Amino acid sequence: MSDFFSVRITFMDDREELVEWVTRTDTADGVLTLRQENRGSYFSDTKHLGSYPIANIRHWKREERR
């Protein structure tokens, strides 16, 4: 079973961006941050996938990976 999902972001100028392999979304200080966290028995790794000012985003939504 996979905990990964995609996030589709629609910006104020109607551009769209699809960010794949996301495991965590955070919003703080007016910024949407997307991360990929990989946890194993002997290691833990976090990859920053992008930060987006919320003022530039019309909406975003989680999409299940196929």
C-alpha cells in the first residue's frame, strides 16, 4: 500500500502544476509546502518538493496516484 499522492495546483493566472510523489502537505505563514517523507527501518529521509505562496494559488487538491 502506498502513502504517496499527487497535488494539482491551479495558480491565479490559470496555470496548473502537478506535483507527484507527495506524502505531506503543510501550510504556514502563507505558504503551501509539499514534501516526500521516506521512512525505513534504518533511515529516514525528507525531500522538499516545492513551496508555493498561497496568495498565488487559486486552489489545490490532492489526487490519488494510479
